[in-house]
Amino acid sequence: MKNRRKDKLDKFLSEESNDLTPEQRKIIENTGRLIKSVGNEKLPAEEKADLWNRISENLLSEKQETARSVRPIWLRIAATIAILFAVGIGYYALRENTESAMERTAAAIVDSGAATQLILADKRKIQLTKKNSSLVYKQTGEAIQIDSVAVVNQALSDLESSYNTLLVPYGKRAFLTLQDGTEIWVNSGSKLVYPSRFTEKAREVYLEGQAYFSVRHRNEIPFYVHTKNIKVEVLGTEFDVSAYNDDSQTHAVLAKGSIELTTNKKSFLGSSKRKMVPGTRASYDPANKVLNVTEVDIEEYTSWKRGYLILKEAPLNDILKRLSRYYNVELLLGDKQLGSVKFKGHLDLRNTLPEIIDIIAASNSLNYHQTERRFILEKNTIKE
């Protein structure tokens, strides 16, 4: 493929030599080098090949188009190269932005205990021992109130790559108020990376896991939630994002306002955007690059932040996964076919896990037994 594209371009340069000056020929030849050099370590090989192939095909089609066009061939070629240069440099900038830095910060932090941790930009680790922790940033960002009983001070850096990380293990939750007044409910098994202070250009955070956002409206400074597979852009609204690494899909549920999702965001050739309206849920499958948006009862997906689950015909597999994260206990099914069994009801998460399991088992004619920190649900078989 590479040699075939090079042969096509050489043929083009040979046939059009009378129309191009040496300087123009030099620019076109350098086009190939630009593709190879811009973001060389970061641009996926298949996308680099695809982009170069598109440019080659566009250049080679100019001879056929020239006969029907009053525009000189050189102007058309210059436009093609200008587009290539803008896209290439834009992609390079994209890969080096705040999102990438926050994602690297999240990847470098490993859950090291059962307590919620606030990891500051200066590497200090603050342990939060409560089951439901609270953190409130003062407006300047220098002081952080922890669980209403202690205050931690941080020195604010002028560097844009200065980030704090909230690490919430399974079995714990946290409520966070950022310096701009945005409120975030962070669910079990989640990481949230955010700047030690926001810039005047944008407010950006990175999420692994699940969180509910109530964003303080600031028209001049948009708010972005980045995950591994999607980007959510918002000016002021309430929404839930679920982006656990062990889930096959990433989800966003809009409660109020308006948000715009960018999917396949690491590909500038294939990324797409979709606006959402309240009462809808977006599900993105990165393996197939498919985004589905459906109307839902938002309470079913956001009630967790108030300490209960409202379930409407939810599969048992999904329910047990959510409860396992919430209580930090392994929940298994003795028969895999039980995973598709549907459950409808209201579960109060203030109850103990055995109380919750009793409700689910009774509603679906199941038995369960416990071994240490593991619950196993099985069919209720009655012998005659």
C-alpha cells in the first residue's frame, strides 16, 4: 500500500511538472514527510496510512477536475495541503492537551487501601475514613475542607499540569464541591482527576468509574468530563457518567440542561458528536464504535447518589455488579442463566447487604449462601 501510494504521487508529479514550480513540487513532496512527522509517536499507524491515502487520492484527482474547473490546479492543491497541515497540527495539539495529562495521572495511581484518598498535586495523600466522605474546595482553591472536621491547605501551582486525584474504593462514596461550586457525587470504585485550580479557558476533569455532576453555570468557561472513550461538554446542567474499566460500554444520562458527547474521540478522522436532551441515556460501545441514545427514567440510573436503587426490569447480572461495587463484596450466580432474570423494585442502600439479598432472593424464588466475603445466589429447588 505504501509503495503504491508513492508510485501514484510520483506519477502525478511527473505528469503535472509543467504546471508546478520547483517550490510547489517541493511543498507537495514535503506533504508526505509531514504525515510521517506530525505526532509520529502518537498517531495510530492505520490512521496515518488512511490520512495519507486520502491526500494522495485528492491530489491525483486534480488533473481530472482541472478540465472542468476554472480554478488553477495549483490553488486546489494548495487548499488540500492547507487542510492536511491544519489537521495534522490539530491532532498533535489534541494529543498533548489537558485530557491526556489527566489520563496519565489516573493511570499512574493505583488503589492501595480500603480508605478513600485525596492525592494532591504535591503527592501528599489524605486519608478519608468515612464511608461517605465530603470534600469542599474554597473559592480560591487553596483550602479544602474534609468531612466538615478538618482543613487541608495546598500550594497552588502556576503549571496547568497540576492535578489532584480523588480515589474512591469499592464500598465507599464521596461528595465533592469544586472551587467553582460544581458538585460531584463520586460512586464506589472510581477515580476523579481534576486541576488543583481551574484555568480561565476551560474546566476539565477526567473520570474512571461513575459520578453524578451538577455543574455550576459559567457561560464563558465550558465544563468537560473526559473518560477513556467519550468526552462530555456542558455549560451548566446535571448528568451522570458511568465509565468503569471493566464495563464494555460507557454511559451518560442527562437529568437537566444539555450536553454534547464526543465519541471515538482519539481519532480525528472518525470522531463524532451527538447532543442529548433531558431524560435520555447514551450508551457507547468502543469496540464497535456504536452510540445508542434512548429515553429512560433517569431515577433508575441516578438514584444511587441519594442512597437507594430504583430498578425497573433490570437484569440480575447488572444489579449484582452495582451492589458488589457499592458494598465491596463479591456476588456470584450459581447458574449463569440467572443473570438475565429481571428484577423490579426499590432497594434501600442504607440496609445491610444480607437484607438487600433477602429482598432480591424472595422476589425471584432464589436461595443464597455466604462464604466469608462472597454471596452465591442459586435457584430455589424444592424436593417433593
